[in-house]
Amino acid sequence: MAKTVGIVGLGRMGGAMAKNLIAAGFDVVGRDTDPARADALAAIGGKLAESPRAVAEAADCVLTSLPSIAAFEAVTSGADGIAAAARPGLVVFDTSTLPIAVKEAGREALAEAGMTLLDTPLSGTGAQALTGDLVVFASGDTAAIASLTDVFEGFSRAQYDLGAFGNGSRMKFVANLLVAIHNVAAGEAFALGIKAGLDPKTIYEVVASSAATSRLFELRGPQMVANDYTNVSASIEMQLKDMKVIGDFLAELGCAAPLFAASGQVYNAALAQGRRGEDTASVCAVLERLAGVER
């Protein structure tokens, strides 16, 4: 009998993971406040639940993929949240990018109900999630992490047990700091090359095959070449939300990060230019504008 995976939050990441889990042979029961996202799950063979509590009651384990602190708190410990389900022993794994203290509070709330919460953020964009090109940064109870190996393999290409609860988020902050910087660096390189008279497609092909490339350059480069940022796998708005979490963590540790701080100015400029809902690759257009480049 197939294992049933519950998913609360069926956005770009959650919806993509649901699709891959169904393709891998799992039964999926999901919940999202957006009816269109719920309908999309039903269309690919998933089952729908009326609340996070109902998801927990129907599933063998529960994945949460949530956009905000408020959503996380409502899903884990709200009146109709996961903690309200009578499911001692249930393992819940949260893939959201949130402050560690918020996740710790959620862990305590679920522990009171006899459940285990794991901190399991992901490395990868919405586009990567569609192809299973994600990396799981798991942390918390080792036995609980091991029990989810098959589930992790159903939607990701690599999985790491990073030890104590919260280490998954700490690693995510390290990875996303680099993502923020590399993305801006790619845009800056394109702006320079185009300003110098080079063809954008040629810039991409040559740099991608050289020592100067990065995974972000290769992922975002095609959008920068096309100067089209409407196919969104991670928005400017979401990027700034995640960067605030990282910035607060840096401040808490007293850790200087000048390149990260400088990249934040470019994302804020994108927001000021009305690019809130565009893909983060649109920082290239921001930098081209600063350079006086017109395409």
C-alpha cells in the first residue's frame, strides 16, 4: 500500500513536490487556501482536505511549504491546525524559509501533541522543483529523518541530515546568501557585456562553459538573455522576504556580510521599479538600466 504524504501549501514549491511525489507512486492529500492550487492538485490525482488538521488526520507524514510566519503558526498550532489532529507519532517536516525561533515554537507545539517536527528547508527554485532538482537540508530527530528517506527521494536529488534541529535553516541561510549574491553578479556581468557591445546569447554560452560560471548563472542566464522575467520560479518579493530572514540572522550573530548587503540594494531597486512579481533574474534589467543599456 502506497504511503500517503500530506502537503500543506501548494504554491510553486509545494505544488511541484506534490506532482513529483504522485509520479513516484505516493498518494498525496493536500490543502491550500487558494482554490486554483487545490484544483491543480486534484487534476493530477491528489486528494483534497479542508484543513491542515484534516491533512494530518489522513496522512502518514506531512510536508509544509508556507510563505510566512503567520501561515506557519496557523498551520501548525491554529484552531484547525496540525497539532489539533489526534495523531501521536506523526512526523511533520517544514520546508519553509523562516526564522529558527518560529520553527522552534512550532516544534514545541507539535511535541505537546505527541508529534515530531523536522526543520527541512530546500535548496532550489520553483523551476528546479518541477524537475526534482532540489536538495533537502534536514535537521532534527535522526530516526524521523531516516523514516522519510523514500519521501525525500520522491521529490529531490540529494538529501542531508545536518544534525540538531535548526541546522537545516542555518545551512539554508548560508546557501541563500550565495544565491542572492550570485544572481546579482550574473546580472552585473550581463550588463557589462551588453554595454561593451557583446551579444547576450554569446555572453551566456561562453561564460557558462568557462571557469567564471555558477549554477545561478546557468539557471538565470537564459532569462537574462531573453530579457523576459515573466516565467517566475522565484519572485523579487519572495527573495526579499527570505533575505530579511537571513539579514536578521546575520545581525543576531554579529556576522558581517558586505556582499550580501550590497546585493540587497539591487533587489530593493527592482522592487522600486515595479518588479515585485517578476523573477529574481530581473535584477539584470535593473543593472542594465543603471548602466544606461537599452534593449
